[in-house]
Amino acid sequence: MSTIEKEASGSSELLVLLREQEAELSELRERLSRWEQSYAQAQERDSLFSTVSGREIKPLYTPLDRSASQYQDALGFPGEYPFTRGPYSTMYRTRLWTKRQFAGFGTAKETNERYKYLLKQGQTGLSVAFDFPTLMGFDSDHPRSLGEVGVCGVAISSLHDMERLFEGIPLNEVSVSMTINGPAIILFCFYVAAAEKQGVSPRVLRGTVQNDILKEYQAQHAWIFPPEPAIRCIVDMFEWCSENTPNYNPISISGYHIREAGATASQELAFTLRNGFEYVERAIARGLDVDSFSPHLSFFFDVHNDFFEEIAKFRAARRIWARMMREKYQAKNPESWRLRTHAQTAGVTLTAQQPENNIVRVAYQAMAAALGGTQSLHTNSMDETLALPTEKSVRIALRTQQVLAFESGVTNTIDPLAGSYFLEALTDELERDALAIFEEIDCLGGVVPAIEEGWFQREISMSAMLQQREVEAGDRVVVGVNRFTEGSEEDEIETLRIDPVIEESQVAQMADLRAHRDPEAVERRLRELQESSRTGENLVPRILECARVYCTLYEIRRAMEDVFDSYKEPVFF
């Protein structure tokens, strides 16, 4: 048979196959139509039949709900473009997700003890929760810090505090995540300097600093500087870390706080990824090669109550990121296409009523994160809506992850729900939603202009209001709150209380630090930082020099603020 004859034969066979498939789909449409007519006679129970985000859910999904794109284009294989089925080829068959419980309270000494307890219990990574003064760039002895020191996290005001936080914890062995944004570049430099004190090179440090300022303007409000100088600091970290800390992620682009503020799953997905692309564009504009920093960008997503929608969200996020990075931003390194994410169960779903119910909620949310393919996970403690968690509740939260990893069977195969008509349809829908939201943001001029005119803030507030109305009307059931409330008055549990003496101790240590450091070196380094802030010089080396001579958090903040000014949010509502 000639080549032409072979090609003709192959084309004929393909045509026959396509006709057979179309005949099967036609028959399926007819059968589905008959089934729908029969179903229409039934009386559905009184329920919303929608996701937490308000997405209407059909009673049945079939192959007709799948995207027309081929398997390889839409799904592919784990660890391969477009990464829908997971960022790594072997996923949990070779390595489980990192169990990274968020922790921090009181002084560095108290938190250091909690970290050692968690590591002893089997936790595999540390995650630092800072107190509110630290989040806002204030020292513990600043007047604005009164009554807040160590209350909602650990107080870190200088390199001295950071050294004590990790005393006896080898930073060349333990991965450390830090949730800090406005003053992130300063706390990162404290961390690097603390590692140096241990004799640990920056090149071997592993972990992540959140450092996502765009979502602060959109949802959380822990900012210091206006958007442009704040983004400059982030790109400075991209540049410095790509050369000096090859195993450390200089940002965790965070949808968690966007979702906690009331956004839907589609909004969380779209706003988070669009923020990520904004950082990519700013770094490219600086002159950085896209493949020099993109492999070190990480993400952080919420895991809310709607089991399947959350799984689909993770899968859609990976696919969108891969396609945009390869096609729009021309990244050549597959590591730049690979979206890696931390996940945390939804704090906003925790209830003060019947707090033990939170254990159940967290377990299901954790399973959704695992089935969605997360790389690390924090499971909330049952009492976090009442206070900082006790050791007992933290242990239960950690055990939840361990039962999931070792007893549930979800880690035995990769992406076990792939091919589900419902899940794949949800994944496609979330992708379409996100792309539509990207277009809307671009029409507004981009992320920063949309922030400045309050678009993100209004969108999130509207979604939060609609969700709250459903709960208050009883349309959306919250067990123990608006239904099944019997026995709620009996559910008082022991909570952790922060001794007010901790603040006095921290303030005294600040005074001792100021008395024993070199004041001339402090003044010189702060002056050099201020001068560099006026230029385009990378600020990480300057802040590191400040940290090494024990300049405090607020002193460094003020030196930069005198040049950059502070951000004051306009009135939008």
C-alpha cells in the first residue's frame, strides 16, 4: 500500500470513529432529555442546591458537560503541562504534603517552646504567626502596640527576637513559612541574619515569606507603604533571592485572605492569579528574566466548605497559571509553569457555637486540599474562633492531617477524582470565570488602578453580604448556628490565655537591647538605608546591614517611610 493510500485509509478510519462518537453523543442527549423529563416530576427537598459561592449545581452531570478540549490539552499527566492533575509526577506516592501548622503567641521564647512541641508531635515544617504590632511594623514598646503585644501571634521587633524564636531549631534543616506582608522585607532580613548567627548560609534556607501586598489592599489591610514602593520592595526580594536563596520562596501569593473576607471561589481564584501575574509583569519590567524568579513564586489558597468546588479550584489554578506563564509571559522553564501551593482550612467557617463541630469541618476541608493536590497544609484548631489554640486543640488539628495521610487512602493514587463529569465540569467553569474576571480587571487598567478605585473591595464586600444573607435567612445551613442548635450552651471549652506580664517582659527586653547595641552603627545603617530608598538600589542588602547591628523593626520602617510615605486608603463606600 502506498503512502497516499495509507493516509487515505487512516483518514477514513478517523472519520468513521468521529461519526460513531457523534452518534453516541446524540443518543446520550436523547436519553438525558427523557431522564430530565422524568426527573422534573419529582419534588426536590427544600435546599439551595448551589455551592457556597452561589454556583447552581445541576442534579446530574454527564460527558455532555465536559469541555470539548482533548484529554492532553485539558488534563494531561501529573507533573506535566498543563499540570491540572498535580504539579509533580509522583505526588503523594513519594512525598506527602508538608504538615505546617500556623503558630505564634507571646514572646519568642514561648513560641519557640510551641515549635519544639509541634516538631516533636510530627509536624514537618514551621509557620510563623506574628502579633498585630509586628504585622504593622511597630516595635513592642511603641505606644500603638499597647495591649496587643503577643496577643494574636509572636512579637518580633528585632534580630534578637528572631534569634530566640529559632533557638535550638536548625534552620538548615527545617522549612519555615512566615505570614507577614507590609514589613515582609524587614522580617525576611531578620530571618536571614538569624540563620547567619547559626552559621547557616542563605543558600540552604528553605521556606516562604508571604510578602503579598496586593491582597492586603484588596482584603486584609495590613499595609505600610503605598502600592508602588511596596511592589518595588517585593521585586527587590525576587531579585535578591533568585541570586542568594535558591531554595527559598520570596512570596506566597495569597487567595486565603481574599476568601476569608467574603470572596467566592471564582473571585479567590481570579484575584489571586491576577495578582500573581501583576508581580510577574513588574519583575519583567525591572529587567529580570522570567525564568530567573518564576520557579520561586508560591501560592496560598483557602479550603472552604464546598468539597468539590474547592478541589476544582486547585486544579483550575494550576492549569491557568501554566498556560499564561508559557503562552503570555513566554517562560521556557517548566518550573515556571508549575503552580505550587500551601493551603489552609477556612477560618471563616469555624463557629464559636458547638466548637467541636469544627473538627469535622476541618477534616473534610483538609481532604479537599489533599484531593486538590496541595503541597503543604495547615489545619485549623477547633477553638481558633475563641482564642489562640491550646496544645490539645493543636494536636487534634495535626492528628487530623496524619489520619488523612496514613489512614484514609486518598494518597494511594494521584488525582483520584479526575474524569468525574461533575468535577471536570466545575474545573472548566471556574477557569472560564477566572478568565472573564481577568478581562474585567484589565479593562479597569490593571490591578493597582482597580485597587485605587475600590473595585476589588466592593466586589468582595458584595459577595460577603450575599453569603451572610443566606445564613441569616436560614437558606444556607450552618450546623449548630442556624439549625441543630440544641446543646450549644453546654459547649464551653478551655481556651488559651495570654499573660499580660508577657508585654512587660517584651518591653523590658527592648530597653535592654537599645542600651547594649552600638548607637553609631545603628544611626549609620539607617541613614544609608534611607539614602538607598531614594534610588533604585536593591534594598535587601541595606536592610540586612540594619538587622545585623540590631536596628529595630519600627526604626527600619520609619527610615523607609520617610521616603516612601504611608498608605491611606480612600473612602470607597
